[in-house]
Amino acid sequence: MKRPSGRAADQLRPIRITRNYTRHAEGSVLVEFGDTKVICTASVESGVPRFLKGQGQGWLTAEYGMLPRATGERNQREASRGKQGGRTLEIQRLIGRSLRAALDMTKLGDNTLYIDCDVIQADGGTRTASITGAMVALVDALAVLKKRGAIKASHSPLKQMVAAVSVGMYQGEPVLDLDYPEDSAAETDLNVVMTEAGGFIEIQGTAEGEPFQPEQLTAMLALAEKGMRELFELQRAALATE
Amino acid sequence: MKRPSGRAADQLRPIRITRNYTRHAEGSVLVEFGDTKVICTASVESGVPRFLKGQGQGWLTAEYGMLPRATGERNQREASRGKQGGRTLEIQRLIGRSLRAALDMTKLGDNTLYIDCDVIQADGGTRTASITGAMVALVDALAVLKKRGAIKASHSPLKQMVAAVSVGMYQGEPVLDLDYPEDSAAETDLNVVMTEAGGFIEIQGTAEGEPFQPEQLTAMLALAEKGMRELFELQRAALATE
Amino acid sequence: MKRPSGRAADQLRPIRITRNYTRHAEGSVLVEFGDTKVICTASVESGVPRFLKGQGQGWLTAEYGMLPRATGERNQREASRGKQGGRTLEIQRLIGRSLRAALDMTKLGDNTLYIDCDVIQADGGTRTASITGAMVALVDALAVLKKRGAIKASHSPLKQMVAAVSVGMYQGEPVLDLDYPEDSAAETDLNVVMTEAGGFIEIQGTAEGEPFQPEQLTAMLALAEKGMRELFELQRAALATE
Amino acid sequence: MKRPSGRAADQLRPIRITRNYTRHAEGSVLVEFGDTKVICTASVESGVPRFLKGQGQGWLTAEYGMLPRATGERNQREASRGKQGGRTLEIQRLIGRSLRAALDMTKLGDNTLYIDCDVIQADGGTRTASITGAMVALVDALAVLKKRGAIKASHSPLKQMVAAVSVGMYQGEPVLDLDYPEDSAAETDLNVVMTEAGGFIEIQGTAEGEPFQPEQLTAMLALAEKGMRELFELQRAALATE
Amino acid sequence: MKRPSGRAADQLRPIRITRNYTRHAEGSVLVEFGDTKVICTASVESGVPRFLKGQGQGWLTAEYGMLPRATGERNQREASRGKQGGRTLEIQRLIGRSLRAALDMTKLGDNTLYIDCDVIQADGGTRTASITGAMVALVDALAVLKKRGAIKASHSPLKQMVAAVSVGMYQGEPVLDLDYPEDSAAETDLNVVMTEAGGFIEIQGTAEGEPFQPEQLTAMLALAEKGMRELFELQRAALATE
Amino acid sequence: MKRPSGRAADQLRPIRITRNYTRHAEGSVLVEFGDTKVICTASVESGVPRFLKGQGQGWLTAEYGMLPRATGERNQREASRGKQGGRTLEIQRLIGRSLRAALDMTKLGDNTLYIDCDVIQADGGTRTASITGAMVALVDALAVLKKRGAIKASHSPLKQMVAAVSVGMYQGEPVLDLDYPEDSAAETDLNVVMTEAGGFIEIQGTAEGEPFQPEQLTAMLALAEKGMRELFELQRAALATE
């Protein structure tokens, strides 16, 4: 088996995490998984949604979008269609759940964090890149909250780092971090969200052609874990710089 | 550990599959997983969506809804809100993908199957009940297509039966087929869609509280497989009657 | 003249009113007028719409829907079309006005009743079946309000029972309770909502072909009154059981 | 009983029908029922809706609107709310059904007539004024179709004139053509659409307070018939001028 | 160069401003620029939009619409399309900005003025007619506010009168107040909003064909100023009558 | 007068035009006017909108958007609000008109160009940056069309280069290319679109506070012309590189 990308089966694409990518947001990251490029911002607003009022906890919500020409064929702009598609809603719900797992909401105070992930160029794996990049933007936004005195330094809402990667079965073999040509031809596509400590936050696997078998699942999850270790390292490196 | 339902950890709720539940649809099933009740219909229309025109294959699409008072608190009717929510779209996309896996679209001819799953009473597991029940409605609709001569008896589009069940971690232990009180308190919720031959079509696992561990995943999948064998048996029994 | 249904001109279809049909709603009824089957629920929420705030009275509002395959041809789901059609809005406004006539809003306290009528199988007369069945669900919901102490037993908001039936001119003769094949071929269609005491709450008559004459109107209303007596009897019988 | 308007119980408001009110439409009428003023236009487009394609007949459809400040309190503009309300849809469906009764669609050829009724000032009875005025605009539009040669003069689609008026029970007595203060205080409101020959096209009666009785219905219909004779006379007079 | 309208290059169409055109609004004007006819109403509501709460100032907002058959070809009703088009939004934003320039919001108190401009017949220049007519309706509405005691007579929010006119390049020459046939054939279209004192509130010029040159802009603006003097005179004359 | 930015009155911000910014679009440019950053893509699709079918000409249409956190405060995502706001529609209509002026549509063949301008960071002047950058993306897309043979090299649809800049009155003096702090405090804001040959395509001037005077307009336009010469130089330089 040879991957279209020429990568080894267990090899991530070149990953880049650029902090402070835009100026206004409390956290702003450009994350690149090869040719997939996503701007992830974390914004802070005081107040919480109605269903949490008076419960002494904060909230995090996520939205996802794609520029119309992020893809090979132009997609109609969702704002002009008048609604977000099912794929968009599915992805932004996944991002929101994943990043909420990183936080202890009771330590966030009466604040809401908005995570916006906007794909400016797509080449497969936009949801996993979004989660991985937005995690870094989230850490930056928490630092701003601390500086503003909205949360105490000694009482950080951050419970654990979270990252995500896709794995799949390609020509019968498990491969890590599929790009678009690989994803289109893969038999199975599995998105995995994990914590630094190695626990699963979310797994979503779909057989595109033939059903996948338990032992394939095990092999794919092992690859995901290997990639995840590298992603956490890359997040840490990005956050280590000033 | 004692389940709120009093069931054994590996015990399904009482399952009932009532065929020909309503009169007009080519396939119409009332599926009950305990107190969860879903009307599943399969409708046939000639023609295919634009993106498949002229490719000599058929299509299957699914929609999901809940009556406003299917739940403990009344939910606003999506038709009057003016849009389907993210949860609805996520579920109907899952139902659609799962049932398409049951078919060989190239043998369906120039036909589209519409699967409608409408929850009239909800008590957890509506998506897995929907898939399991709609599979039976789909088989009935294919029989109608054969009778009408739209597809050949010797050339059935049915590749394999598909069913779905939820499993989860409840008070640290894996349990099968969670009802609503169990689901609300579960640490992890995992929906599994499988084929009769034991392959996975889809797995979607979410940590609601603590991350879940690989060995918990393995245990949950084993439970799912056990439940699945029973569900396929129940589908066969339902289809065996006249 | 022979009715397609074989019924006598003044004969209702077999009517069944099943209480406590689903579990969560304060009142839940499955009403069947022959092959027309509607789930009617009555839900109670505390509070009233803004335009009634502080006026010391309650409110009742109704919504109506049809499962996509309740009919011979599948209808597009209104939730996915993004709006309710004119027919739907017209019917739910009629149901709301009719049931509000049953209540003394000043005795309802600061509560809103939501009536949901969802047609699971349609064979003509869905709006009249909805009103007749929802009336029973409403009585059950009021009993729940009394048990909860939200309204006083001695001070019931229930003023009068309300029911509805359709009549029409079919091949030049007045007939009672038209089913779909009769309705499609009728010259005139008249929906009548009445009180137990014999007063009219609403009449809506439409000439589908030739205009109808005053004496035909008189004849149709007489038939409606006859049917109405039987419907009130059926409501009472349903409510008499525990 | 004294009417707020000072009119006799069987007295219409001053009615004015001004043809050729605006320049572009094939038929354009300003109709005034006292202070209720509606611009009714009839527009012709070639072609028919999809469901009528190839059936050799035409179609008529109606839309209704109100300027935001046609009423005592400003109403939000439906175009900016993003949808037409239930009352609007109910009224425009009534106008459409009523005017379709005036035509033999098989003689209309492959044409669609659009009736637009826009209320510029409202004082009760906007739907009945709309039908009465739009009927005149429709006749003018048919004359244009004849001139253009789109329909044959000897083969007119016009079957019969149609008009509409409201009647009601006010302080226990039947009154004709209610204005807004009367309508707000009326116990019953009944809209009647008739043909010149005295047949009913549509009756819609609603008890606003107490139910109404059969003999009240009879009395109201007699008043409506009296008013209708005057309205047909006014339509004829308007059409008699060049 | 001969204008299709036969007017001199610097000649306005016949302008008519009819006050108190409809009954309910605090200010109501029918403005006619030749065959362009617009109903302009000014409505007063107490309270201000959220973003101005507690800032001790009022607000003015404008909406614009066209009856479907105001034009040569029928346009789809925006209320039934479910959204206002870009042209509509652009025009109503212009009307709002223009009329806000007439007022000192800090003297308006806690009130919002709604300006509604509804075109009943269009023949070019609907936005400039709307501004010119709505200005008069606004003055009338302010008088009502004074009578009601909502604002002090000695403390009028009216800073200056505002009017608007279009100019354009037609067959190489500047012309004033284009009607539809002229506008369709013009090389440049320029809308100008000015104050009585001769200052610009807004200029919007668009080259429809060839770019326009600075000296053409100067010539068009001179024409606009000439027309504006006449429009202010017409506004004053309209307001001078009782 | 000292500009907040410290620039001279007639000084542009640092402008950067980066071609081939993303991979998929036929033309893709990142344009930066200081801290304002816009991704402009030009996409080609064969076919034209319905109103141009069979007329032997092409079309260009533009859409504009802002990432939610492109600004100091997060704006709600238009895709999730379900509609584009008035400001967005106004800007995208301006971009479309401006770039259509650059082309001879009759030489474009049966093709539609989609211009997408997405603001990733806003600091004033997003619409003028969009036009200036999209012009370069458009030239690149035309080159692709030529390479594909869809248009002839000898028969280019490009008539003229177009660029845009804002000018304004700030503290009583005309200034060029306002950034956000300047724009917020300016008395007048004027957007100018011009051709290389010095003609105007569009001018849009708005008095934010006091009306502006003809001599101020003249001064602002002179500044705009000066800036425009530099912008055309920058466009040429960007296009000169390989």
C-alpha cells in the first residue's frame, strides 16, 4: 500500500500552529494540517445562556464554517442559503462537546467562550484540525480572562488538553491523518478526540464502503493514539513560546 | 451497580416491531424499545436527486422528527421554529448513512427511498430504535418495489440487514440499551450500528463526564454485539410473519 | 346515491378515543375517525404569552402537523421546508379558536395550555378529528392541573364541551363525516364546531364545484347536529372510564 | 341597539370601486368599504404552476398584505419578519378560492392570474373588500387577455361574478358589514362569499364570545344576501364606465 | 438631446405631496414624483432599541417595500419569498440614514420613529421620492409628539429639512429627476440627499455604462442643487396648509 | 490635525497584495490595507444565471462575509442567524457592480465568475480593500480561463482595471484611506471606485455628523485620485510577478 500523499501509514502531515493570528480575539490561531488551514478564534463574553442562568457556571459554544472556495468546487455560502447545513451543524456540535471536556465550567464564572473555526482551505480533516487548533486558542483566551481578573490564576478552569485526529482504513490498511484524496478513497473514516492522559472524549467511525471489523478498529485507535502524542507535543510547543 | 430500570447490564428493553402500522407507506413500522416508540415509514418515489442523475443508481435519504410532547418537557415544534435543530440533522444523517449501507444502490434502479422516523414517545435511544425499525420498513418497501416490477426479484438491492443499539458506562460499568434516566446519568454514551455479519457500520461514542478508556470501549462493544444478535433475531421474527 | 364508504348519509365512521396514549403529556389521546388517526396532546406550562401578562388569565394555543407519509403521496416535512404551509396554519388556528371556546380563561390562572395535534394517518376530516380528540386531552390536562393545585376543583375553567365534524354535499345529497375519497369528490365541504348545548363555535363551508344553496346549508347543518350528539356521547364515554 | 357607526343594521358602509388605480397591472382597483381601503391588482403571466402543466387549463392565485401602518398600531412588516403570518395566509387562501370560483379554468389557456390585495388602510372587513374589489380587477384583466388575443372573446373564462361581505351579531342583533369598532365588540363574525345567482361560495363564521344559534345564522345570512345584491350592483356600475 | 419625458434637462417631474393620506399613522403622506407614487408613514412608539437603552436619546428606523405590481412586470412579494432583497435593504438603510440626519436624537426622548415607505406605483426615483415625502410625514409625527406632550415645543428634535433627488448622465448630458425609461438608458445614475442649507447628507453615484468624469459629477450636482431648492419649496408649501 | 494612525492626510496604509493565497480557486488573493485583511477568491463556473440564458454573454457576481471575530466585538455568524444583514448585502452589491465594470461580458462566453471576499481581520475600509484585491484575483481567474481555452487570448474580457479607496473628513480635514478609529470619528465617509483611466465607477458618500460641502467633496475626491494612482501601481506590481 502506498498513500497518495507518500506518507508512512503512521505519519501525520506537517502541522503548524500559529498563535495570535488575528488581532481582536482573546485567542486566535491558524492551524495547518498540511494543506488544511483553519482560523480558530476564542472569544469571551460575560454572561451565560438562559438555561445556565444562576447556576454559578460558565459555558463554551462552537461554530464552524468554510469559505465558499475553501474546496475544489465552490460551495454555496451558508449565509446566503439562509441556513447552516447538516454537516456544518454536526461538526460544530462535535467541536463544542470536545472543548467543553477540557474545562471545569464551575471555575469559569459567569462567562461564555465562543469558539469559531473557519476553514480557509480544505484538504481533509478540517474537524480534527479545528479541535486541535481551537484548544490552543482556548488556552490563550483563558490567560486573557486571568489577566482581566475574571478568573483566578490559582483556580484555572482548564482540566486537561484535548486534541483530535482522523484515522482510516485505506486499501485495507490503517492510516493516520487522512488528507482529502485519501479520505475520498478510504473504506473507513474514524475521528478520534482524546485527552493528554489518553482517555477518549469522542470517537466517530463510519464505514464508507465495507463494514469495519473490531480488529481494524483496534488498529486504527492505536494509530490515533500515536498521532495524538505528537499533536499534544505540538500544542505544548506552540504554547511555550511568548 | 443497579440499573434504574432494574435490568441486567446486558439486557435489552422489551422490543416490539409492528409492521404495517399505518396504511399509506410502502413500508410502515412501529418500533418500541421499552417506552421509546417510533413510527418508521419507507416511501418510494421514482427519480433520483440531481447529483445522481444518469448514473444508473438509486438513492435513500432519511428524515427524523419528534412530536413536541414526545418528551417530558414540551419541545418547540421544528416546523414552527422554521428549522430543524442540529441534533435532528445529526440523527437523520446517521439514519441515512446506516440504511444506505444495507443496500446496493446500483440495483435499486431510478428510485429514491425516503425513510421517515417520527418519535411519538421518547425514553432514550430514539436513534438506535429508528435505525432498527426503519430497516424492517425498508425490507417491506423493497418487496413492494418487486411486486410493482420496479426491481427484479432475482436482483435484490438488499445487501445485508442493519441494526443499532446504544451502550454506555453507567456507574463505572458497561450497560446495554440505555433508557432516558440511565442515559442522563451515564458517563459515556456509545451508539453502534452493525451488520448481521458482525461488521461495524458506524460507532459514535461520547464521554459525557470523564474520558473513557480503551478497555471500557472494548467492553461496551462486546455488549453491543450481544444486543445486536438479539435485535437481528427480532427483525427476522417480525419479517417472518405475513 | 351510494357513498364510497358504503355508509348511510347520516352515519359517522367508527370513532375511537384512546386516552393516555403517550406517557409524558398532561393529556394524551389517540383519536380515530375511521382510518384518520391523530395523536392529540395537551401540555401545561406556567406563564402566559406576553400580550396577556398581568391580566390575570391563562391561554390556550394549538399546533397541527402531519407525518410526511400520513397521506397517499409523501408530503415534504414542514420542518425541513423551513415553514408551515398555509393549510397547516389555517387548521391550527381553527383548533385553537375552537378549544379556547371551551374554557373560561380567567379561571385558568397564569397557565398556558399547548394543544398538539399530529396526524399519523390521514383519510379525510383530520381537523374535525383533531378538535374532537383534543377536547378530551384538554379535560385530562385540567384534571392534572387540579391535582397539582394549580387550579381549584370548585372553580373549573371548563365551560362546555366542544366537538367538530365535517358534512358535505356528495352527488347532490348531504352526507356526514366525509372520508378522503368522498371529500375529494364532494361539491361542498363544511366543517362545523359546536358545543354540547347545540350552539355553533365555528362553521366553515366551501363550494368546491358549484355554489351551494341556503337549503343545502340547512340540510348539512342538521346532519352535523346529529353527528355532534353522537360525538359528545363518545367523548363522555371515553372520559367516564378510569 | 345602536351601531357605533350610526348605520342601520342592514346598511353597508359607503363603497367605492376605482378602476385603473395604478398603471402597470392588467387590472387595478382601489376598493373602499368606508375607511377600509385595499389596492387590488390582477396580473397575467403566461404559463401555469407545475402541478397543472400539460392539463390544458389556467390558474389563479392570490396574495394579501397590509402596509405596516394600515392599522391603529403599527404591525411588523412581514417581509422583514421573514414570513407571512397565519392570518395573512388564511385570508389569501380565501381570496384565491373565491375568485377561482368565478372562472372556468379550462377556458383560460396556459395563463396564470395573480391577484394582489394590499390593504393601505384597515377598518374591518379587509378580506371581503379584497374579494369584492379584486373581482373587478379580474374582469379588467380578462379584457386585456382578450385584446391580446390570449383568449377568445367568444369563449370567456368568466363564469359568474363573485362578491363578499361580513355580517355579525352585535349586541344580540344581526348587522351588516362590520367596521373595526363593531367587529372588535361583535359576538359573532361571519364572512360570506356569494355569486350573483345567490349561491354560496364560502361561509366562515366564528363565535367570538357566546356560541351562535341556527336562527341567528339564518338572520345573518339574510342580511348578507341583501348586502350582496348592492355589492353586485356596485361592481356592475363600476364596470359599466369606460 | 431630447428626454423621453420631453422635459427640459433641469426640470423636475410634477411633484405632489398629499398629507394625512391614511388615517392611523402619526404622519402619513402620499408623495408623487410624476408616475412614481409612494405612501410614506411615520409611526411613533415609546421605547428605543436595545443598543440605545439608557442613553437618553431616541431613534429613527426606516423600512421600504414595493407592492408586487408597482412595476411593469410583477415582482414576487418579499413577504412570501421569506426575505427582503438586497435592493430593498439598501434603500431602506439610505432612507433611515437620511432622515436621522434631520433630527437631534437627544431631543427625541425615549421614542422610536418608524418610517415606512411603500411604493404603490414605480416609475423611477422611488428612493428619492420616499425620502422627500417621508420628511414631511416625519414633521407631522413630531407635531403629534408635541401635542401628546412627549416632547417639548420649545425643544424640537427637528434640526433641518432633508430632501432627495436623482440626477444622471443621459446621452452625454446631465438631467434632473430621471423617470424609469430615462433611468434604464442613463449612463450614470446619481442619488443626492441634501439639507435646506445646501449641505450633502448622502451622494451615491453609479456608472451604468462608461465611467463618469469629475466634470460630469460637478454638472450633475449643480442640477441636483437646483432641483433640491424646488423640492424644499414644495415641502414647505405642503406643510403650510392646515 | 493629527490622524490617530500618525499618517499624513494623503497617505495610504501599508498595502499588501498576496496572490495564490489559497490553492483551489482560479484566483486567490490576500489583500491587506494595514490591519484590514481580506481573502478574495475568483471562481469560474460554466453557465450563466437564468436571466442571461441564450444572450451570448457571461456574468460576474460577488459575495462578502466577515468571520465572526474579525472585529473588536464578536458578531453573530450570518449563517447561523439565517440571513445576511443589510450591510453585507449592500457591500456585496457594490463589489459586484464595481468588478462588472472591469469586464466586457460579451467576451466572457457562457461563464459565471464568483467573487468571494471574506474579511478575516477588520480595521476599516473592508469594502475598498475587497474591490482592490478581488480585481487582482479576477485577472488571475481570466488567465486560467484562457489557459483552459474557455476564452481566447486575443479576445480578453478585461476592459480596464478597477480599484477602490475610502476618503473622509476627519476633524475638518480630508484624509485618505481611513482605518477603524478614524472612520468611527470621521464626519464624512466617502468610498470611491475608479478605473485606471481616472473615471468614476461608483462614489458613495455619507455625512455621519454635519452635512458635507461641495468644496469638501472636491477635496476628498482629489485625495482619492491620488490614492488610486498608488493602488493601481500596487496591483500592477503584484500581477507582474510570476
